[in-house]
Amino acid sequence: MRVKKELEKVAKEQAERRATAQLMFDLGQKAYGRGMYGRAIEFLEGALTIIPRPTLFGGEICIWLAMAYEANNRHKDCIALYQQLEKTHPCISIQRQAAELRYILQAPKLKISQEEMVTIPLIGSSYDSYAGTWSDKYKDKDRKSGPVTNQLPWSKDYLADFLVWKPPSGLEKNRALWIGLTIWLGLLGAAVFIQR
């Protein structure tokens, strides 16, 4: 009975330590995602003081730690950690992932001039004003020049035209027509119901 209690106590302590390590790992990932690489390194190194490196979870923590090293301009530490994982970690998946990430980091960098670079505008106030200006410019152009005959086939929304029925002008305000149509549909529904 005494041994059982001791084992339960040890198991409970290990579960608490693992939960703490998981929390530190999660915080490290969140800090990394927010660009707070120094904090990410602190959390991930703290998690490694609890979880042994040769486990699968320890390997995952090491991979994230190496990425945080690289993002924090600690390139040598990053490469060294990847190489250590490649050579000594018992999990093949961790070895393979470390090798692939190290290969990407050590691949030759392409040299691209400013003229060859593609710039992507940020979505924000400048984009919105550009989009508004562009659409207003073309709306005004269409009004002045009349209908455009050389439109691309995808520029018209045929499906929306098909799905949205617009009655001819004057019919939507004709009450007698709508009352008659409603009565006719009601009688038609009653006839179908009686036939069954």
C-alpha cells in the first residue's frame, strides 16, 4: 500500500511537471508567433529544463527553440541545435525535420536586385483609398462613354442575374396582380393536395 501511494505521488508530480512544460511550450510558441523571439527562447529553454531532450516532446521543443534562435539572429546556435538533433535524437521524425530545416537555412541565398523584387501592397488605409479611387474612376468612365462593349466574359455576374428576379417596372407596385397571383398559387397548391 505504501509503495502504491509513493508511485501515485510520483505520477502526480510528473503530470504536474509535464503540464508546466506544456504551458511553457505553448507560451513560447505564442511569443514566437508575435515576434517576441527573446521571450520565446526563455519559455522554450525553461520547458527543456523539465522535459528531457531525447523524448518526442523534447524534440519538438528543440525544433521550436532552434527556429527562435534563428529569428533572434543566433544563427550559429540554431545550426548547432539542428545538427545535434540530426545526429543524436532517437526519433526519426525529429531527425528528419531538423535536417530539412538546417538544409533550408544553409542553402545558398539568391541575390535579387530591387528591380526584380515584387512588392505587395499592404491592405489598409492606402489600399482602401486606392481601391475606392480605382472603382470611382471606372464608374465615371462607364457613365461618360456609355456601355462598354469589350468587357471580359467574367466581368458580368450571370449567376446573380439568374438568381435575382426583377419584375418589369410597374408590376412590383400592382397590388391586384400580387393578390391574384397569391390566390392562384393557393388554389394550385390545394388542387395538388386534394389529388393525393
